[in-house]
Amino acid sequence: MPKLSNKLYRNWIFIVGVLATIAYRIIVVLNHYSPVLVQIAWYIGTVGFVWYFAHRFRIENRRNKTIKEMKLVEKINTNNCLSVEEKKSLTYILESLQTSLAKWNYIIIFIFSALALVYGIYQDFLMNFFK
């Protein structure tokens, strides 16, 4: 049975996601002031999204694996301790978690953020290093 990440780490991941989002959005404003600040905001946003979406993908996979391995949908439907409405509600929640495309959204954002990060490092640091 998987365990939740500790609360401090979950809060940290939330903050990383919020900071990454703000960093990307503020680029529009920073474009009028400083290319260096744009670069800093872009790196903060990109690293933050790589970290955040890798974490979310891992969580989605862990949830899905637990639902399947524990046969939770089947057990809910055969358990007589729950009302029909409770069974339907829990079945809906578990099935929607299993069929959600969120993990693919996370992996696509992770991959493109990671590619952008590698390209940014190449352009900003390695190209200048070899000039």
C-alpha cells in the first residue's frame, strides 16, 4: 500500500507549481525590462514544471496501480456494508481516477519542459562557453 508523501514535501510541491506558474506568466511583464530577468523567470518556471509534473505523473501512476492491484472497484461493488449510492459514488471516483488522462497531460508537460530546459541550457550556457 503506497503512502502519501510527507506533508512538508506535498506543500513544497504545491509551492513549486505555483512559483513555476507565476514565473512563466511574469515573463510577459519582464520582457519590457530585462532579458536577464526573463531568463531567470523562464528557468524558474521550467525547472519548477519539470519537478511538479514529474511528481504528479508519479502520483497518478501510484493511484492507478493501487486501484488495480487492490481490486478496489470490484470490492466496492461486492461489499454489502455500503449503500447503493455510496457504492456508486466510490466506484465513480475510482473509475474516473483510472480513466483520467491527467497523467498523460503531466508527462507531455514534463517532457516538453525538460526538452526546453535542455535546449535553454545549451543555448544560454554551452553555446556561450564554446564561443
